[in-house]
Amino acid sequence: MAASNKWLMSSLAYYLDFFTAPLFILIALFVGPILPWQLLAGLLLWSLIEYGVHRFLFHSLYRREHWTHHLDVLAFIGISSWKTSAVYALLLPLCAYLGLASLFAGLVAGYFLYISLHYVMHRPGHWFYRFIPGLVFNHDLHHQKGVEKNFGVSSPLWDHVFGTYVRAVERAKVSG
């Protein structure tokens, strides 16, 4: 499969979410009541969105663009932070109005956790890398050609729920 440059972006567009996501979280917690159950529901909702987008969009509709990331894990490839920030800027007032600011904060916190973990997973020299060996191992398996499993980056929860989790031993049985 030929690689695509469609999702290649500037370093600013790549790193901007590392600054805007925490800002959106703080604003959401400031404007709405802090409800722990909504924060947890937002985190859980994000993990489901992450799984679904990765499995059903990145590995089907946007396969070529996503495959470029699989070929060059350090390239600035992904959905532009300008787009995610615009979505969050539109979603925050709606969530605040509906009394769901804490849900929004949990959702964006889940996204921030996802982008942070994914960044570290591809950088073995990063100080935090040694604290997430299981996630790194799952993600490394996902990056192997022909493995359409382990779509959860920040958690394998939904891979277990939907039967798309694979361990190295199972991978060896399938290949051998």
C-alpha cells in the first residue's frame, strides 16, 4: 500500500493539542461543577471513541493515511490540532450549557492521555516509556504488518470487550 502525505503536518499543528487540551480541561472544570462520575464517564467515553475511530476509520476509510504513520512513527502525521481544537471549542459551550462540563473535561483528559501515551510509545528514550511496557507491547504488535488487532492505544479495554485483543503468543499461533 502506497503511503499518503495527506495527514502530514507542521510541528505546530502536531504539538498544539499538548497545550490546548489541558487548557480546555481547566476551562471546563472552571465553568461547570466538578462531578466525579461525569469525569469518569468522559474518560470511558473517550476510550470507546479512540477504539472506534482507530478501528473503523483509521483502518478502513482512512487506511492509506494511517498506514503512513505505521511506516514512519516519528513523522508529524495525524489529525491536525487545529481541527481537534476547533471541535473542542464548539463542544465546550454546548456541554457547559447542558451541565456536562465535567463529562467534557473527562473526554478531553482521555484524549490528552491518548496523545501523550502514543507519543511516548514511539520514543523509547522518553523517561516515561519504562512505565508503560504493556501498552507499548500491545501497540508494537498492532504496528506489525497484517495485525488488525489491539486498536486501543491508551487502554486495551475495548479490544477485550470486542474480541480484538491479541497477545504475542496468539500472534505466533496465527503466523505459524
